[in-house]
Amino acid sequence: MSRHGGNFTAGALVGAICLTGSLSGVAQGTAPNFAPDRNIGWYAYNRLFIPPPSGAGPVLQDPSRPYVTNDEFRVTGRQPTERVADLDNPILQPWAKEVLRKRNELILSGKRAPSPTASCWPKGVTAFLLSPMTQAMYFIQGPKEVVMILTSFNDVRHIHLADKHSANVKTSWYGESIGHYEGDALVVDTIGLDDRTRIDGFGTPHTTQLHIIERFHLIEDGKVLEANVHVEDPGAFTMPWDAIQRFRQYEAAVRQVPVERLVQLASAPEGPLVEMNCADNPNSFLGERDTIPLPQAHAPDF
Amino acid sequence: MKLNTLGVAGIAVVMSAVPAFAHHSFSMFDATSSKTVEGVVKEFQWTNPHSWILMMVSNSQGQLEQWAIEMGGPIGLARQGWTPKTLKPGMQVKTVIHPMRDGTNGGQFMAITLPDGTLIGDVNAPASANAGGGP
């Protein structure tokens, strides 16, 4: 089984450079163009999925314990709080619910829950969509591949524009994603995901049976990117469920907070992508936080 | 000992000092209070995802203890005028932090006064009343 250790910055940037030369072939016809120029990055609305208008939805915050994100703290000064999962969500199989219950218990006892992201683990496909408002996601659309790069730790997803998955998909941090343009949407189908990643910041677990279909499309005259996410995993969930995430472009993101107070928000002149290597210094000097070891590869993937 | 509690209230939040690459929740820090910590710089780690100021501070018994001040990553700090050499070992500095809620010797960086009196950061900056980042 292929397990990519560490992050993919170097490979991603090389790949990005290679693809840049092919951009003229992007977005023919009605296919969406998520990167009309190299500075266009997409900033997530929130760190939690938006539930669908109806039907089964993602794990959300326990409504009795309001979640104040770091982003909200940056804007309002309110005391940040931890995510506490709503265990009443019927999508959870008992074992998955127990995983969340234990994490909730840790948080509610005043302790810090170990975070795979804090230990430089790749985020996985769904959590990739839930990064902070300060860390943009970039698209590079080529004729054979779409690359998604997240400023946060420079995580990278590769979406192969193909109609069939490989015969024998090996599990990996980001699995195997195939995609195609369907009207105004990029439709991405992903399988083969390593079960060490998490669905979201609550730590919702999944198995290697996880199957995700995403539809990325532009709304509001191209100013907002919406991802409609469909999730199935008969090993972890009782039913398929859906979720939504939306992203703003830079100008809309900085309208949420005076940029002079949020200097880390990547600006177009300094874009498109800043270096952010988690493993540069994953050490904590503030207690027991980093209890999950850094991922390490014992053999190269090539 | 030179630990002085400056005061409470969220208005003491300094947005420009908030760490840039928050790969963990800031819930560990007390955003409603600030504390001044005076001591000597032991080490300044100019690193991603967080930079760190390690300081040696005298406790109430006159013994030196290490305090760890978490900062943003180099990109955000550079935009604020920091360089890897802004702090050097041996410098006597005064930092203002959001302290750890569990009492650990450390906190989240808000401002610092250098030996020549230069102040980086603004502890009196008001919190923004703008809408949050969520939908």
C-alpha cells in the first residue's frame, strides 16, 4: 500500500509548473474556469460543512456548545472554543459515534484532543475543503489533470480527467480521484482513501470504503465557488450523506475582516502560493498537544 | 518576578499579532486576558507553521523558568516587519501575551517591547466588529 509520508510541496510545485504550459486547453465550452489567472485563490467560508437543504448531512457542532473558530476570534476577539460533535447525527455507525464520543469527552474534560493536522498529517479529501479562511485553495486546470493546492501545509490533490478508476486502486492519503466536466461543473469521484485521515475537524472517522463525489461549480457570477459533496462509506456511516462548502475569492474574503488586522491573508500581489511546510517545526512548547507522531515513509513511492 | 497582569476584556486582542498558520485551536489561550512577561530571550525560532520566542523568566522564588510564546509563521511576521534577527539570545524584552488557560508558562503573542524601546504590536487595538468568516 502506498502511503505518502510528509507533504507534497515540491512535487506539487513541479507539477504546477508543468501544467501551466497547458492552460490554453482549459475550460473549453461551458466548462468552468476556477483559475482565470494565477492569483485566483479560494478562501473557505467556514471550517464546518454546510448541511444540505434536506436529507442526511454532515456531523455538526453540538448545538449546546457554540463553536468559535480561530477565524471568528481573529475578527471579533471572542474566546475560541473547540469543536464538539453532535452525536445525535443518524449517519454515524456505533463505532464511529464512539470515536467522536471519546473525543468529545476529552475536550469537555478540559484537555486538548490530539490533532493529526497538527502533526503534519495530510488532510484527506473532505477535510481538504475545511481549511481556515486565511489559507487559500488554488486550482490548476490542465487537459488531462486538475491539481488542487491548499496553502495550508501545501497539501495537493490530483484529479485525473478520466472516465474510469484504475483496476487496482491502492490506498493513499488522497486516494485516486478521477474527474470530468459536466455542464458548468467539475465532477470528481474519489476512492482508495487511507483510513488514517479524518472526514472533518471533529475527527469523524472513515474506512477505506469511503467514496466521495464532489461537484465544483461557480455561483454568484463567478464570485463564489461551491462544492457539493456526496459521501458514502458502508464501513462507517449508516447511510449516504451530503454536504456543501463555499469559497470566496480574495477580495470577498478580505471584506470579512480589515486586512491590516489579518496580515496572513495571502494577497494577490504576493500570491499565488506561499510556502508553508508543517514539518519545518512541528514542535510544541505548550504541553501535550502533539501526541500523534509525524507520518514517515519507510520507502519511496517511486 | 516581573509578571504583571495588564488586564482583561477581549478589547485587548491584537489582530495583527494573531498567528498566521493556526493548525490548532486557539482555545488553549485565554483571549479575554493579557499578561506581560519580562525576561531574557533564550531563542527565537523563525519557523513554520509557528515561530516561537523562548524566554527565561524569573519566578516568584527568583528561579528562572522557560516561557514559550507562540507566534505566526514567517510570512505573516515578515509582513509586519519582523526578520529572523529581530530577536537575539540575551535580549531583555517585555512581551504581552494571551496566557495559557491551563497555567502553562506560555501563551499567544500579542506585542513585544525591544531593548531600545521599540514596540512591535499594539495591545490597545480594538477587536473588529465585522462579520465573521462563516456563512
